[in-house]
Amino acid sequence: MNLLVLGATGNTGRQFVSMALERGHKIRAIVRKTADLEERNGLEVIQGDVLNPVLLRKAVSGMDAVVSCLGIRKENPSDPWSALLSPEDLMARSTAGIVDAMQISGIRRLLVISSSGIGDSWEAVDPDIRTVIQTSSISKVFLDLNNMEEILDGSGLDTLAVRPVALINGEASGRAQIVSRFEKTSKITTGDVARWMLDAVERSSLFKQHSEMIGSSP
């Protein structure tokens, strides 16, 4: 497949790109700095802003699907109250641009990273975790992700929002699975999320559900 990848220099995006290239896919990645992603066979790197609609319309040309591994960056990722470094509406704005470009080009399949607790999964989150989300800067991230998923729902495209529980850096363990709860002990590695998204983009049938909450088995 020819895949357009956004967020290819992040912890999940880098692993997705590597896994996809190993499986023989061709990747086109939009990055802020081309030096942040090493040259590899099958990889085309485009320098630019993912919020630029003109760039997105050019970048989707000839693609079979789009995969967004974007996420809002924080000064201290481990601190829920840490200041945000990215625009508060990054996910919604970038997704709106992607959807517009895909609709113009006739591309149907779009996968994005969201979060457990978004949309109808809010009640599946541990009450103490919900309190942290509501009282910290994560609330702004969640508002953005909820707006993003609403854009996906109204797009008419074949979309999947992958909703990981607590995300930690790490290689794929092979233990990723659909989960029904986001507990204090819940976690999943960036490698497992990357592999899940790659497996999902390769599915031959349309997505029956537009979101999947995933975590690691014990």
C-alpha cells in the first residue's frame, strides 16, 4: 500500500513507519524537519506543516490510506498539569484538513490515534483518572480529541480512531487487545499501538466500528 503518515517522528509514528516499510509498504511522511527522519528505501519525506490544507491535498495524491500518529505535545509528558506545546486544537484542525484532502482525492481509509475516555468510552475510565483529566491540562487534549472524532464521524470516510489506555514508550510486545476498562494499572506501549494501527490499515473489509479501545493483556 501507499500510505501517507502524519506524526512520523513521534514515538509511535517512528515505529509505525519502520514496521510498515518492513512489510513492503511505501510511506510518504510529512515532517517539520526532514533531518528528523532518516532516509530509507520506500520512504518519501515531505517537509511542511500538517495544518497546511494545500500541502495536505498534494500529499494525499496517489495514496491508498492515511495514518495519523499525531498527538499534542506537552512540556512534561508525565505531568498531567504540564503546559501544552502544541496548539490546543491541533488534532481537530489537522483531521479536518486531512478529511477535506481525502474527500477531494477520493481516498477512503483514515486511521488516527485518539485516547481511551474519548466519546462513548468516558464511563470506562477509572473515576480517579477522570478527576485528573478534568482538573488538569489533559482536559484541553480531551476536548480536542472529542472534536476530532466528531469530524471523523461526519466525514463519510472509512475511519478508525484507535483509543489506547495509558501510553508508555516501548517496543511491540504482541499483547495488545481490545479492552473494556481504563484502570489505574492499564497501559500499552507505543510499539503495540503502532502494530495495531498497521494491522488495522491492512484489513480488507470496511471498519465495522469507528473506534477501538486497546490495552495490553496481563
